[in-house]
Amino acid sequence: MVSTILEMRGITKTFPGVKALSNVNLSVEEGEIHAVVGENGAGKSTLMKVLSGVYPDGTYDGKIIYRGQECHFKGIHDSERQGIVIIHQELALVPMLSIAENIFLGNEHARYGVIDWHANEARTTALLKKVGLNEDPKTLITNIGVGKQQLVEIAKALSKEVRLLILDEPTASLSEKDSQALLDLLLEFKNQGITSILISHKLNEVNRVADHVTIIRDGQTIETLAKGDISEDRIITSMVGRALEDRYPPREPDIGEIVFEVKNWSVYHPIHAERQVIKGIDINVRRGEVVGIAGLMGAGRTEFAMSLFGRSYGRRITGDVLFRGKPIDTSTVGKAVQHGIAYVTEDRKTYGLNLIDHIKHNITLANLGGVSRHGVIDDLRELAAANDYRGKTNIRASSVYQMTGNLSGGNQQKVVLSKWLFASPEVLILDEPTRGIDVGAKYEIYTIIARLAAEGKAIIVISSEMPELLGISDRIYVMNEGRIVGEMAASDASQEKIMRAIVRGEGKAAS
């Protein structure tokens, strides 16, 4: 007999000037995987923070019924004592502490007030085995990859005797292989009777594992779908309030002469001096062309892009960069920007934005000269520029004075794009431009990319989503282990051909 483990009734949460949730209802059955989906800013994470006590009782309206009892969580420790554990999109691990220290941080096994390290490490080994991670408990978090860190977070949740596990975008930063392994683990937890709530923008993953899907739009519950009714098209229509007939905006490429060239580019690791990361890469981009770079995690795509942009990564960098046929100096970020090159980082929160400053300052940051008179920033010019780009990129915010850290992921990404567009680049390198954002916001980013190409910009897009590259690119380079192993026109490309190039180094040359 199916029983309900959780009900959230009429949840309403208001921030100054914004109603984030309005009468939201959620019902979760015991032992199921229940997905919660919606556009960026729809209220999904806010709802989970209400449930877990991050937003304590009294700061919202509505009721939480957990295992038949109405709950009034004053903080996250209250919910954890009931077996409700949330894993946030930004992992809450301390890099310079060990796996064991992270798992039991604040909850250490102790005897007579003294931490029992042997007991902590033995328990950690058992927990790691449950999540399929074969690591020494003494290993520092900084020395393991993001996929393994995600498993450590889940092991940490298991240490708290979790009964309801909440995962907020758990696969956003993972490779396809690690993502599949994590989903398999959730299915195994389901077999063990653990209930999971999964927040994800990856609808193929939702389709694979979810028993029910609840769609939230603009802070309101739209509908809940049972397993047999779940389809990507149905979810998208409910999420954005309209059908997306085509995931990618139509465009008619007008491709001209070669604008940007890189020849024989080589880069060594910044710490391990003997390790060559980028190995003699040659690429070119034409006016009005969108060039994709495909490859698996660790192929060296981000390292390549960062080393090009002001040598932001690596040592012993050699090779030539040409702009309209003439060599240019990109040895510093300032020089790269002066030559019309912009780089939109894959890590917008760390490298792309100042999250504790407002939108206006973030948009003008890369081109302060464009809003200054005689070396002094003109506030009115800056305000006009920020409002202009807010409109051009459709940043959804109360005003340009809203704190950037309070925006949804999709709107943060638009602020990063606006920052570099205001710098008037001729060459735009976009590194995972749609990571962690929903299908509606993705479409808006694709529309901006298409518009820039139509204006004659030369655009490089790095993406781990092959359908995305196939949908927006004119030509695709394939990277593996620091080398270009394939090049093909997007019209001739397929996911199978790209994977064949990665595995075998076989790529059909573009004409």
C-alpha cells in the first residue's frame, strides 16, 4: 500500500518586493523519486529551502506534513533530525579537510569528549562503499573530482540516517558518465526505501528516473504528472507556458572571411610543469560563424579557452593567435580584451560575476571606459548602458540595482553575457553557456548567439551537450586529450560521429 511521506500545503514565501512562492502544493509518496522542475527563478530551490528549514517556520505561510505530523522546522538541524537532508547545487564541502572530516563535520564520533578518528574513518569507509566510491577516508576533498565530491555529499547524507533526500541540480557539473552513475545510485536508494526529491533541468534524466514530476512556474504549482504521463514536450509546455516547437532558433548563416586563427597552440599544466595539457591545436573561426568545440570532461577545452584569453591558465604557452590575418598579443586579459576577444567562463559564480554587487556594476565591469569621462565613471551613462543591455538580453529583475547573487542562474548568465557584449568584442568564446539553466532560458541564450552571429561576430561555443552543439553550430571541432581529433560541418555531424572522433581520432574535415 502506497503511503504519503510528505505534503506541503499552500506554501507562500515572500521576499522584499517579490512573491517567490504562491500557494504551492507538493505531495510525495514514500519510496519514490519525485522530480520538481521549472524555469530558473520558478521557486523550486526556495520551496526546498522552506522544507529543509533553511527558511525557518514563521517566515512563510502554509503547512508541512511529514510522516503524518505537522512540522515547524526552526533550522536545518531540525529537519535533519527527522531524516530530511538537502544537497545543494553548490557543494558544502571544505576543500582542505579529508573525506571523513567532511562527512562527520559537527557530528563526529567521540569518546569522553575526544574525537575517535578511527571510528570516524571506519564509518566513512562503510558509507563510501554504499555510494560506490573507493577512496581513502583521509583523502582531501580538493584532491578528488566534482563527481566524487557529489558522492561524498550523498555519503554525508546517509550518515544522518536520511529518509527523504533532496538533490538540487546534482548532475549540473558532472560528466555524462558520472551523471548516469548518480542516477543509478538514486534508483538503488529507491530499492532500499529511501525517498528522493530531484530538482533538475535535464529532462532526459527526469524522464529516466522520476515516478512523479511536479512542475512549478512563476512560484505556483502547475501540475503533477505520473510516470505514464511524463514526456519532455509535456514538461516543457507546462514549464514555459507555451510549446517550444523548435529547441533552437532558426538562422540563415552569412559566413565570411576568417577572423580568428590559432596555430600550433601548446600549454603545460600550471603546477605539474612536465605535463602538457594542450598539444599543438590549430583552429579558425570566420565572420558570422558559430564554431562548436565538443569533447568529454577532461579533454582540455576550458584549459584551451582560458589559455587563449590572457593566458589565464597554464605555463610555457607557445603558438600564434591571429586576428584578421595579423598576429596579436593576448598574453594578458587586458590585451585580449583590447583586441576584441571576450571569454564567458563556465563558472559564472566564481569568475564571471561579483555576486555581492548589483547588475549595473557587473554589466559595465569589462568596459569601464565606455561609461567614463576623463577617467571618472558617469553614473547616468552607466545606468543607461545597464538598462540597455538588461533589455537586449531580457534580464528578469526588479531593476539594475538588484543584487546579482539574488538572480536565478539563467539571469546571472545573461548578466555575464551582457558584461562582455558591452565590451564590443569581435570574437566571443562561450564556455558551457547554458550549464545549469532551464530550457526557456537556454532558448533565449541561443537567440542571443544567433543574433551576434548575424551581426558578424566570430563565436566559439564549448559545450558538453552534443545536441546543443549540433543545434547551434555551423562547424564543430572535436577535442580529446588536449588535441583536435576531428572537424566537421554541423550539417554532416551527429552524436555518433563526434563520439567516433573522440574514441578513434576520426573526423570528417569540414569543407
